[in-house]
Amino acid sequence: MKKIGTRMLCLILPIIIVAMFLLTFVSYSSSKAIIESEIQKQMEARLQSEINNIRMQLDSLDTTAKSIASSVAYTYKSTKISQYETMLKAQVVNNEISTGTGIWFEPYVFNPDFQFIGPYVYKNGTSTKVTYEYSNLEYNYFKYDWYTNAKISKGETFYTDPIYDETLKTSMITCSVPILDPDKKFIGVVTVDTKLDSIQNIVSQIVVGGSGVSSLLTKDGTYICDSDSSKVMNLNIINEPNTSLADMGKNIIASDSGTGYYYENGTRYNLYYMNVDSLNWKLVIKISNSELMAPVNKLTYELIIVSVVAVLLSIIAVLIQVKYVSRNLKKINEFALKLAYGDFTINPLNVVSKDEIGQMSTSMNHMYSSNKDVIKTISIHSENIENSSFKLNESTEILKDEFIKIKHIIKIVNEDMISTSASTEEVSASAENVTSLISLLADETVKSASMADAIKHRASDIQINSEKSYDSALSLTSSYQVKLKSSMENAKIVSSVNELAETISEIAEQINLLSLNAKIEAARAGEQGRGFAVVAGEIGKLASQTSTTVNKIKNITGSIESAFMNLMNDSKELLGFVLDTVTPDYEIFVDVSKQYGTDANDLEDFSRKIAVMAESIEKIMVEVTDAVSTISESSQNTAQNSSMIMEVVNQVSTVIQQVSEMVVINEDVSKDLNKVVGNFKL
């Protein structure tokens, strides 16, 4: 893993190097352009200055020539030639650079007898000498350009290219000025000659820098002056063996001023040239490019050194800064690592700066204090949650056990209600049997009445039938005793129903109490026990409805029991009558046959009463049957409600089971949370 210092150096160092390279390159380019521009200006100024020096030399010739021409123009008709010779001598002596001066008249102007008149005075050592060697047909000065050009110049000065003078044995140039009389008529030419040495001295003294030299070219490119004397008046620049210089020479001749360069022996030389007015010569300064670029190269070298120093200083600065950043980041990293391992017993970071590192340290300290407070709070609440989960788990287990009990009790109630329903059905069946017996009793009573009525008509047959009747009465009495005992036993079922109703009432009260306890526990459970509270409320309602129904059953069974008691009392009286009265009567019936008719009438009356009582009993038994049916329906409804309660209890039990599982999960989460919080050192 790369360190941050290495990464920053790898990132920053190339940028700094590239920036320094670009700065050096831009500085070099800018400096080169500025220096070249300044050199161009300086060279142009130097050329102009040297040209001005040359012009000063030439202007003195021009002034001398014009002065002589003006004097001759107004005096040539009245002045002797000897006077002009004296004047020319004086001008030659007074003008240091002048080597000779001449007056060249047009044919026959000064003297009608002579075609060529041209006195020429030149310096001969320390003296002057007059010669007329050029005033002849052989020389014929009229054909030379210094004369012809001056003649057509309309008063302007004309300078010739350097020429070699056989008389003076030297190269010179001639300044020629036309002589115009007052009527502006051309009458001749005044020339002032000067040696080329004077101008060559000016040019040769032009030194630029350490290697810069100058050359002077004629308008066609011939060397007038050059550092290489072998080229002077012998070589044209366009004929240079160095083709690079020859090509440059063509540009020099073709333009008035400019710059260029050529290569010689692998070295580049820059050329700066400018046209010399009037002469149309070219003054050229040659200097090596390396000398011109020396300041640029020096600046570049210095920039490279500065760049290297800047890079080194940048590296040192980066290393110092990286060390500062790395040291502080290491502290922050160690601080964060301890926090990551849950060690909150450490001291906060010491913040000594307000930069990004300081801000990061401040943020870490803020995170440290905030997380420490949060973890403390979590730790406290985690313990509370664990305790609450434990208590809730205990309450849930208790509630679960209570619901198991409720489920068992309701199951018993349901089974009891099923038994009650079965008993009620048996009571209903017994009531139907009693009703059928009452109907049979009514029928027998009717028969007894018929028999009593027949007795009156069959008194004669009573003795015979009395024995049969006696036997029948005994049999009937025994039968009714058995049936009455059975009915009395069946009547006890009503008491059983009452006992069952009492049991159901007690169960309903217990369910109601359990419902109330469930509501209380649900209220303690809070939001999770809301559904259970609703179920407990419904169970309470069902328990109340069950209690109401049981009370109704108790009332009805009470009525049934009262009716059964009346019926049993009447039956006992009837059986007592049969046993105590009828049987003895049958025993003595034979003996009291005479009174049979009277007894038959009493029997008829009594049979009618029994018939009325049988009808009443039959009605009561119908009511009992209806009541038993109602009890049976109520028992069935109670059984159905018990089944529904059982289902609800099962659902609530399932919910409690889920709550218990959630409590266990919550307890596990609390333990895990305590374990996690326990990893932190506070």
C-alpha cells in the first residue's frame, strides 16, 4: 500500500515539473521573442546610426559640391579658370574626406573654343595638384555615369559606385551635382571625390557584440567593405560559394531593409541590413545567432536552475506538508481505529490548527462525544429492554398458562353443555312419554265413565265382571305405580338440569372473571394486547349472555319442577285412592253389589274429574315439553357459543404464542444488543 507522501509526490511532482517546464518554455519563447524584437530594434537603430554616419560623410561632399555648383552657375561667364582652380584647392583642403574636386563644363559653354574643360584638383600628399588629364576626348567625361546621371537628375545629387582611379591609384566614389545657370539650364557638373577608405573605416569600425561585423554592398551586391578584405570590390554576394549566404544576398538586394540568416560551418549567422539613401547601397550587420541568443540561453539556463531549485524546494515543502498531514492523519487513523474497536475510554484529539486536518479532528471529536453519549444511552436502554423483555416473557408465559386453563374450562363447559343438551333431550322424551300416559289416562277415565254408565245398565252383570274388574284394578294399580315411579325418576332430570344450569352459571362467572383478568393483562401488554383485549371483551359478553340464558333455564326448570311436584302429588293421591279405596271396594264389591249403582254414579263423577285433571296435566306437559325444547335449543346455542369461544380462545392462544415467540426474539435481540454494547469501553 502506497503511503500518502509517496502518492502526493507522485501526483504533485510531475505537475510541478511540467509546470516548471512549461514556465521555462514560455519564458524562453517570450524572452526569445522579446530579445529578438529588441535585437531587431537595436540592429535597426545601429544600422540607421551607421548609415547616418555615412550620410554625414557624404553630406559634406554634397554640401561642397552644391556650393561649388552654385558659385559656378552664377560666375562661369565672368570668372577665369584659374580662379576656379584656386577655389577648388581651397575646398579640397577644407574638406578632410575629399580627395579631389572637379568642375566639368558642357561642350563650349565656358569657352567656345574648347569642347572639354574640366579642371580637377586632388590631394597630393600634404599639397594639392590641378590636372586636366580627364579633359580630353580620350577620357571623354561626358560618357561616364557620374556626368550623365547628374545631367538628368534635375538638380539632385548623384553618387557613383566605387571605382578605381588610375590617376590616384585608389578606389573612390564620386559625388556629382549638376550646374544649373540662373535660367536652370544645365551647363556642367561639379564632382567631389572621396576615397572609399573613409567609408570603409566607418563600416569596419562597426562592431556589434563580440562577433558582430558589418559589410557594405553596392546596389548590385558587390562588396564595398567586409571583414574579409579579399571580397572587397572582387566578389558579389550573390556569387558567394556559400549557397545559403548567396540566397540571402538575393533577398538583401531585392529589398530595402530586413533580416535573415545563413549557415556557415554549421553555425547560424543572423543578418540585419538597411538601404543607404541616395547611394542605394546596403549596410549589412552579421552576427552569430549563438551570441544573440546568449541572453536567452543564459536566461534559459537560469530558469532551468530556478526550476530545479523550485522543484527541490517544492519536494521539500511537499514532504514537510505530507509529513504534517501524514502525522495528523496517523493520529486521526489511530483514534478512529480505537473507536472502531469500541474503545471510548480514550481522550479526544488535540486540535491545534484550523485547516482541513483541524476541521477533521474537530469533526472526529464531535463524532466521538456524540457516539459515546448514544452508546451510553443505548447501553442503559438495552438493559431496560432486556429486563422488560424478561418480565414480558414471564407475563406472556403466565398468560399462556391461564389461557390453557381457560381453554380447558371452556372445553369442559362445552362438554357439559353437550351433556345438558343430551339430558334435555331425554327430559323431552320423558315428557312425551308422560304426555302419552296422560292421554292414556284420559282415555281410561273416559272408559271408566262409560263403564260407570254401563254399570247402571248392567247391574246384573256386575258380580261376574267385578272379579275381572278387581283383577284389572290391581293390575292397573301396579302398572301405574311403576309408571309413576318412572315419572318421578324422570322428574329428577329437571333437578339435574337445574344443577347443570347452576354449574354453567358458575362457569360463566369464572369465564367473566377470566375475561376481566385477560383485559387487565391485555391493558398491561399495551399495543400488542389490543387484539387480545377485544377477544377478552367478546368472551365477557358471551359469559354474560350465558349467565342470562342459564337464569332463564333455571326459571323454566323451576316451573317444570313445580308442575312435576303437583303432578306427582296428584298421582300419589290417585294411587292412594286406588290403593286405599278402589281396591278395598273391589274386595267388598261383590258384597256391596247392591250399592254398586250408587258407587257407579260416584265413579262416573270422579272419572269426569279425573278427565278434567288429565286434560290439565296434558296441557302442563305440553308446556313442559315446550320449555324442555327451549332449554334444548338454549343448550345447543350455548354449545355452539362455547365452540366459538373455543375457536376464539385458540386464536388468542395462537396470538399469545406469537407474542411469546416475539418476546423470545426481542429478548435475544436485547441480549445481542447488550453483547454489542458490551464491546464498547465507556
